[in-house]
Amino acid sequence: DRKMAAMTGRESLQSQLEHLQTKYIGTGHADTSKYEFAVNQHRDSIASYIGHYSLLSSFAVVENESIGRVKFNLLTKMISPCGPAPKQEAEGESEDEDDPMQD
């Protein structure tokens, strides 16, 4: 009986996780690359900075720019917050083969 309840709980948890991953892009999934995750994280942070006036104001003072200019710069940065995307590997190749840190 306990075993069945545990299995049902796990299935329910897995179902909830899958629902969140389909509803919110930033939660990621098994195939999310490091680059995609970093881009989502940076865009979420920038959106938060723009949405919180006090943060935006602080950045403007520190950068000695107007609030409008800081907002414009942050919005421009959202286009490609982590630089250009890395080139895609061919299927079947492992990420670890060319990683110098693995040695």
C-alpha cells in the first residue's frame, strides 16, 4: 500500500514538473543547453531590472546615465545577452570529447 502511494506521488510530481516546463520556457528541460539556460537567466534578470524602478534608478546613478538610456541599453542587451550562440555539434558527437578540462 505504501509502495503504491509513493509511486503515485512520484508520478504526480513528475506530471507537475512537465506541466511547469511546458508552461514556462525558463524552467528548462532535459535537452536545454548551458547557453540556452544562461540566456534565459540573463533575460529574466534584465526584465527584473527594468521592472523594478529602484534598481533601474540605481544603475542610472552608477553609470551616470539617464534612466531612459539605461532602460534602452538593457533592452538592447536582451537581444543577445550572452553573445552569439555556439555552433551546433553534429548528432552522435559527445560534448566531452573536445573539452580540455576533462583531462
